[in-house]
Amino acid sequence: MAEPDELYTLRAQYWLGHYVLALDEGKASARRPMPPHLKSEREELVLRCHLAMGNYDKVATDGGSSDSPALRALALHARYLSGSKDEAVEGIKALVVDPSAAGNTSLQLTACHVYLAAGKLREALQCVHHGLTMEHLAMCVQIYLKIDRLDLANDALNLMKQADEDSVLAQLAGVYVAVSTGRSRADDAVHVLAGLSEQYGPSLMLLNVTAVANMVGGRYDAAEENLKAAVSEFGGGTDPDTLANLVACSQHLGKSGAEVEKYLSALRTGSGDHPFAEGLAQVEGAFEREAGKYLSA
């Protein structure tokens, strides 16, 4: 197990979706002496928290005016999320090949996030496939799961465990692999998530992941309780992942069409570019085209 440093709590809170608590910890840690590389990481984590909270203008302004390639990359990520997608992707491409940013692992991580959001899986994997940091390995796990390479995801997870089996990030990556494995390991995922929630407190992210694990395990009533808690305690009624999970869970529970449509309408209105909404639109479009052939026949 790696020895905790001055940013251990800040990282854990960020990874678990406790962004407000992480920002408070970031302010507190700024008053403590620490090596320059940890000061730089603290600045990055603070901006990443703001990014996760949707404060895109702040991230674009603060990061864009910095000399740090890592912070400039976060500014580009903010521009991507605020709608300037093509411009942001081109900016990331230029920054990654900039000689002054060579070997910057934080830049590589953010570039991976942007490429992944843009659907550029090959480019995303190229940024992190060497597994230079725990977060790089965690992104490898996610990408391998996305392309249905559970074997490679397990390999990356094993490397994380070798480095620090007890780390929050390794535990979360293990949850994702367990959920992707299927019902046989859903209980393992729920158990780990319950432990993290007990130790650090629940969050919108943890409740959603727990709901997914429960759905994979066929416990749709439990999943619905997780999602209701996400809505009532963390404002999940406007969160796209929560809404997408509510649609899926409600369908499995045989809820009325009106209730499902309520969640779906909120998702489409607030986050029409969410992968679930886009995927559903593609399927509906294909159905309409096929149906039209028979209507015109």
C-alpha cells in the first residue's frame, strides 16, 4: 500500500464525487507546506472539481491563462463541455504534441478524457496505455470495458492492485470490472460501494454506480431506492446519469409509460447529447425509417 501524502483526502473526495468537500480540502491543503509537484496537482484537482460541477467558465478562464500545460488542457476540456467541441479537440491535439508538454501525465489524462468524450477511443487509449499513473490505468480499465475487452480491463486492474490494492481508485475500478462481468459479481460491487459510502459518505456518483450494480444483480427495487436518494439528497433530478438510470430502472419495474417518459423528457431537454439519449434517438430513427417502408408499401 502506498503511503498517504498531503493530497490523499483531496484525491479520494474527488474520485468519489464529493466535489464540494474536495474543494474545501483543497483550500485547507493550500495552507500546508508541500513539495512543488503536489502544489501543482492540488491546483489541477481543484480545477477538475469545478469542471465536474459544471463551472466551465471558471475553468476555461483560470486554466487558459496558466503557463501549465495541464491547466491549459483542463481549460480546453471545459470548452469542449461548453459546446466548442471541434475547437477543443484540435487544441488538445496541438497541446499533446507540444515539445514543452512532453511527458506531462496530467495533460495526457485530460487529453484522454476529451478524446473519450469525442468518441475517439484509439486516441484516448494512446494517451494512457503506458499506465504511468494510477489514473492512467483507471482510464485504461474504462476504455477496455467500453470496447468489450474484459480481459484487458482485468489486466489493467491487476496492475492497479499491484501498485496499491487499497486505494480508492483501485476499488472503484474493481467495481466497474465486477459490474461489467455480470450478475455473478454484482454483489461484490455492491459490497465495495457500501464500504466506500460508509467510510466517505454517499455521493451522487456512488449512488448511481450502486444503482447500476443492483440492476445488474436484478435488484431493481434496491436500485430505485438508490436513485430516489440521488434525487432527493443530491439534486439528481437534473443529472443526466441519474435520469438515464431512472429510465432503465423504471422500465424493468414495469412503471407506467408516463413516468418513464417524464424522466426521458427531462434527459432529452437538459442533456440531449448524453450517450443514452443519443443512442435512443438513433434507434428510434431507425425504427421510424423501417416503419415508413411498410406504411408506403
